[in-house]
Amino acid sequence: MNPIERALGILLLLTGGKLVTATTLSERFEVSLRTIYRDVDRLLALGIPIEAERGAEGGYRLEKGFLQPPVALTRRETAALLTALALVRGIRTIPLVEELVAAESKLVASLPKSVQPLLSEADRIIGIEPVPADIFHAGTHLEPNADWQRALDGFMTGLLESRRVRFDHLNPARPQPRAHDVEPYGVLFDRDLWYLVGRSVGADSLKIYRADRVRNIEVSGFRFQPEKAFSIRQFLGGAWLSQAMRRWETERPSALIRVTAHHAAKLMSDWYYRHAVFTPGSDGNVLISLPDVSRSRLFPLIRWLGPGAELIEPADLREPLAAELEELASAHRVQVT
């Protein structure tokens, strides 16, 4: 028996789920223990996930679920999966994009030849509109880049292998990036941006990182036990943004805007501003606290709200805002000749 045949035989023996000792393999294939060790090393080098346990009752076994039985899909089931893939591709940047392309090729190749020509060109029969740009909240629309893709792929790899990841995170509120050691729990796509959710080892708490702000990601050798109670669903419906705003309030100054009850009702229906803090006043107006004091955020918001909205804090922006509004008003006044 040559080494290739023996390696295949070892692989088949390890699929049962029970530990098989090196001695048992040595006796089965009538070779030395050293030869078995070399055979196992070759399989590991090829990426075969063989688990080894030491001790008197130790041995080898193949990682559960590595070899899967063949799956027979109907034409309609395959079309449904290809539609889902087309929808995902419309997101532009997705985790493990190369693996997705390979999986799609395998899916089509497994079909009967009679339908392969049709479904191999899924993009010809399935059209998905990309997520439109949000002009009012321009920060949610960014062009993907290589760092973004590497962040998604690295984080997803760590998640699938239950390994920690290390990366630098760029926070606009800080002058320098900070290093993070994170146990990956899940990923979230919201309004054209990807967010990475995991437990920060240093802070010992669950945190969310924007993928486009992650640099130099590496999958470490430290394994972790995934939190079984975790579900990405707990962050849906804007819950992640509400949690983030509460944290930002402790890290940066906040703006204060006085608006009418009508304005407040409009903002409470917005995907972003509804997570600000709304405090009703005794005069019927509402004070809104927003953890962002940038002109690029506040000036467009005040202009959009119009009469009845007043910027209270930061006070040093009141005069520049008044000058801008006066210039706008001047351009719209009727000239009397």
C-alpha cells in the first residue's frame, strides 16, 4: 500500500467520530508508529482537520462535520439559493467572497446538465438593485477597499475557527488607532456598512467595530469557547446604534438642540436620530441631546428642521450657523426694484 492509499484509509477510519489510537492505525496498516505520525502530519498539512488527544486513552479523530453526505437539490431550490447569492452580492463587500464564488461554482456544477446553462449565468436572469445612497446620512455610504475586505474575512475566519483576532481600530474621536484583542461572535450589515461584534478581551465586554475602520487584522492562535447564549438578533432594529450612542455620550461632548414636539416626532421616526435622548420641556418643546458636535452633522440637521429648531450647544457654533442661515435667507428674499 502506497502512502496516498494509506492516507485515504486513515481518513476513512477517522470519520466515525471515535478516537482511534496511533497503535491501532499502525497495526491496521502494518507500518511503524513513526510512519503513522508522518501520515497524519501530511493530512494536517493538506488542511484536513484531524483532532488529536494525548494520554493513555488518547488518539485521533476527524473533526465532526468535515465530511458531509451529498445534497440533492431541486431546480427550484437551486434557483432560490442563487437568488439569495445574487442578493448578497448586491451588498458589494461581503465576508469570505472568494469562498462564496467557489461555493456557487460547486453548486452549479452539481446540477443536471439540462439546467446548468441557465443557472450558470444567474446574473443574466436575476437582478438585484444595490443599496441606494443615503444623502442625508452621508457617512453610511463608503466605497469598499482592500482593508475592509481583509477585516471581514479575518473576523469571519476567527469566528468559524473559534480563534481570537487582533487588529487596530480607527476611532474618529481619538487621534491614534488602538489595538484590540477580540473573540469574534458575529457580523452585522446595516445601511451599506458592516459591523463586527465580539467580546473585547481587554475590556471583558461585548463591543461593536465598524469593519471599514479595522486595520492589520490577524487571526491568533488563542482559541475561545463561543458564548452559546449570544445571538446577533439582539442587535437588530437599531439596538446596536442605541447602545453605541450611550457609550459615545461618555466619550465625547454632546450637542443640545431645542425643537418643537412636531420636529421631535419626525426625528423619532428616523433610523439614526431616534436613538438620541429626547427630554420634553415645560414649554411644550423638546430638548434633544446628540453625541456629535460636528458642523457637518448639526448644520444640515438644523436646516432640514427649519423654523422652530434652535442649536443650544455647542454655543460657539451658533454664530457660524446664524451667518450661514442669513446667507441662505438673503438669497431667497424678493428683490424690490
